[in-house]
Amino acid sequence: MIRVGIVGIGWGARVQAPAFQAVPGYQLVGLCARRPERLAKTARKLGVDDVSTDWRSFVERDDLDLISVATPTGSHRAITLAALAAGKAVLCEKPLALDVAGADELVLAAAASGRPAACCFESRWLPDRLAVWDAVRSGYLGTPYYAQVNRSASYWHPSHPAQAAWMYDRDQGGGYLAGMLVHDLDLICTLLGEPVAVCADVRTTLPHRKLPDGETLAVTADDTAALLLRLASGALAALSISVMGAHADHVGLELFGSDGTIVGSGTIRGADLRAARTDDPGLAPLALSDRVPPGDAELPSGLAGSAIRATALMIADWLPAFDGRPTDVPTFADGARAIAVVEAARHSAEGAGWVPLPRR
């Protein structure tokens, strides 16, 4: 039994905690967060008795084997380094760190510790993404030619309620290039080839946000981004996101190759897929993955349930790593690669044009 402590009770409580509670092999032991009142309420809801407001002592506890870091991005590096130094396995939310230097430090620390370490790109385990993963890995596309992913949402439209203040601050890791489109960067680069250069525009559409108390918040993080990626495989990828559309909620996908095509359209909860090989008469539905997490836990429906299910599948697939066996669960190196693309995209948007990416 792998004894788990979660630091952070936003995403950590809504998604990670129920995922760990659903998968046999893990035992959720404790929660850690700054605000005692909210922590106590969340712990009661999850049926967890053990709580702490001091992450430094929490990550060093002898009764914890795995620390899950689900705090705002600015604290990922410090908490993860401390947990690794204490001999813990670590699951860290994306983005892995604020910058490439911090991410690379975590990659080295994880390698030196010898403990399992994973970056939480749980979207790989959504039913549509699992289907795409299986098809591409089996050679469905042949030689990849082109990939396109576009996302839209309403999160920062003026009609949408304000989010946590740190999400509007680039220096604290806010913004949707690193916060959401990074999932698509991970998928495309893992399946179709390492990124070698990027050209991008990254924007903050509205530089100020009115808060319910009347205060005006300066916005420095991005709400809209469009990237072109050259991949080592020779393929070109175009990825875009905007969270400035009233009532918007869309995800589109196109993958073209020498032997086949896969296209998808849907929402953040998942997409319907169609596909065809070159000798087929035309596009036809591609079955979504029907994988379910092990165990008999009943997971909620809706957006939260979709994320919990994906996370549960991811951590179930991670279990062999605790016996020293390889897995397909995203590594810290995958997290660092995504941050390298994000940094290069921002540099490109500032006027650098095509920005080469060093081999990692």
C-alpha cells in the first residue's frame, strides 16, 4: 500500500484525492493546506482525519510514501525538492515549475533520488485521448504530416466569474498556455516527435479584471495563444487556445499522416473521433476508450468526474514504477519539455520569430 499525502486542496481535493481513494494500491493518509478552516472542512468531506498546515514537516513524515503536489505553480519547485530530498515519490501538477531552469532542477533531483516522479498530464487518459494514443502508437497515421489542436473556453470573458488571483499573474505561473494548452503540447510532442522550433503569438486581451469587491486586478498572464511547432519527425503542429469566448467550450483535433487521418470535435470533457486509413472509403467513427480504473469505486459524472477518472487511470498505470518497472506515465522530463516550449513561445511572441528548441 502506497501511503499518500496531498499538498493543496483545490484541484488536489476535487480531483486527486478521490482518484487516489478509488485506486487499489494507494491509501490517502493526509492533507496539507495553509488555511485551517477550509482544510478541516475539506478533510471532513473526504473522510480524512490527518491534516497539516506546514508542508515542510508534512513532506518529511515517515508514514507517507508519496507526496502529491497540487498547489499553485509558484510553490511546486520548493515542495517537490523537499519531498524528493526526504525520499518520497512525487506526483506534481503541471506546469512543473515557473521556468525551464526550475523544471530542469526538478528533473535532476528526481533522477538523483531514484524515487518515482511524475508530472500530472492526466488528459492523456481521457477516453478520446486514449483512443488517439492507441491508434497512433499502433502506426495508424504512418509518417506524421500535420497536427492541429484548438481549444476555446469562457473562463476570462468579462461575463464569467473571476478566478483565483494568482491565475492572472504570469510571475506566479498563471495563464492558459501553461495551464491548459500544455496538455496538448504534451500529447503532440509525445506521439508525433520532439519539438525543434516554435513560432507563436501569446496575448493578454484585457489587462485589467474587475473583482466582485470593486477592486481592479492587473492581468499579466495570457488568455490567448497560437503556436506553430516544427517537430523532429518532420511534421508541423498548430495549437491554439483562447478563454475569451462567451459561452465557448470546444476542442478540435486533426492528425494527418501518410497512412491515415484522425479528426475529433467536442468539449473539454472529451471529443468524438472519426478516422480512416488511406484505403478506406471515408472517415468513420473511431471508438473511444472504455477503460475504467481498477476497483469498484463509483466516480461522479460531469467535468470533475471526467478528470477524476483520467487521473485514476494515470495513477493506476503508474503503480509498476514503484517496483522499478517502466510506465507510460508522464515524467518530469516531459513536464520540463512542455515548459521549454512555453518559454520559447513567449520569446517568439515578443518579437523573436522562430525560436529553436535545444535537444533535451
